[in-house]
Amino acid sequence: MASELQGRVRPLEVDRTSPVPLYFQVATRLQELIEKGEIGVGARIENEVDLAERLGVSRPTTRRAIQYLVERGMLIRKRGVGTQVVHPKVRRPVELSSLYDDLVAGDRAPRTEVLRLEVLPAPDPIANALEIAPGTDVTWIERLRYAGGEPLALMHNAIPLDVLPLTRDDLAAHGLYELLRRNGLTPRIATQVIGARSATPAEARTLDEKRGASLLTMTRTAWDAGGRALEYGSHVYRASRYSFELNLSAG
């Protein structure tokens, strides 16, 4: 495995005048190689001394870069084995897009299993979010989204009946936002809340996680440009395989 890394991790051109820490520059480069699959799952990272010499940075810098990736769940340290790549996380920017679109853009081979599709009266919290009367019928969808052959997210959505007719085949083959756009409906504004909690036993089984594993949560209501509510979503994601990414700037 070390020979695999030696062929791919070349000396880095770090910017020593940049305010970005050197360890972060190194970690970002290694993360990029992992996410592109150029360093595969299970590959071992060679010892810090050799890696630091080949990357052209100090050993403490290399150690901090590796620790950063360990903390992000991309590397793991095993006694007697060393440091290994465990899995490239799906990093999703926090913006108005669908998970399906993001996975396609990232070449992560999305697949959808439709668990439930039926018409139900909207409970009060969902009706309030969609700005409809409590008890109004909505299309209720439950889907399991895969990425690269692994379960990634369990998604629940409520769609007002007059917004979009949906079939299991459509939902299995396309993302929800793609189906909306095909029908001339484009989400323009959304409120979104991101959180975290432990998986229930049922969620852990469905997502192939351990009981009580950490999950990221996201609830969202999206409207079109005219202020019409298009969808309400409540999703959970495997924290071991997924993260949200925010780009911040000083204003």
C-alpha cells in the first residue's frame, strides 16, 4: 500500500506566505486525493518521517495534517497496522440543491430505494411549514439514498398534492429537485436547520450503522420565486460518511 501512495502523493507546493496553515494545505491535498479515489479505501499512510520528507514539509506539520483527517473520519489509526484510509466522506455544500444533484456532480453513483409513497393528511408541524391547513392531504415520500453502493441518507419529504404528481419509478430514477424543475418548478428560497442526534435502532439497521451511531439531521422547507411552498424535507445522514460544508466570508 505504501508504494501506491508513493506514486500519487508528490511533493507539495505549499505557500509559506499564506495565512492558511501549512498543515491545512497538506491535509487538503491528501483529502482531495482520497475523495477522487486516487488513494483508495484501506490504503496505508506511510510513517510521518518518510511522508514529511517526500511532501517537503516538517514532521509536526505532517502529524497535524494526518490528525486533522483522522478527526474528520477519513483516516484511522490502528495499532500494529498504522494509519489507513477508511472512507471518503460526502461533503455537501450548504446551499439550495438536492442530495441527488450533489452526488451526481461529485461522481458518487447515487441510487435511490423508494420505501414509501402515499397520500396522507399533513400533521400540524408539516402543514405549518408548507403553509397549508392542518390535515390537508400531501404526498408523503420515504427514500433511502445510496452513494457508491453504500446507504448514505434516509429522507422523508412532504409535497403538496397540487405541486407535482410523483411515481415510484420517477423517484427511483431522479432526484426530487430534478423532477420539480422538469415540471417548471424551481426552488428559490429555503429555510434549513442542521443538527445531530443518535440513530434509532430502525435507522441504524436501515443505514447499516451501529445502534446509537451519530447521525446528521437536516430539515428544510423550499419555496419558488413566487413564495409557493414546494416541499418539506426531514433527512438523516450517516455522520461517518457525510458532512455539511459552509463557505464563510467577512462582511
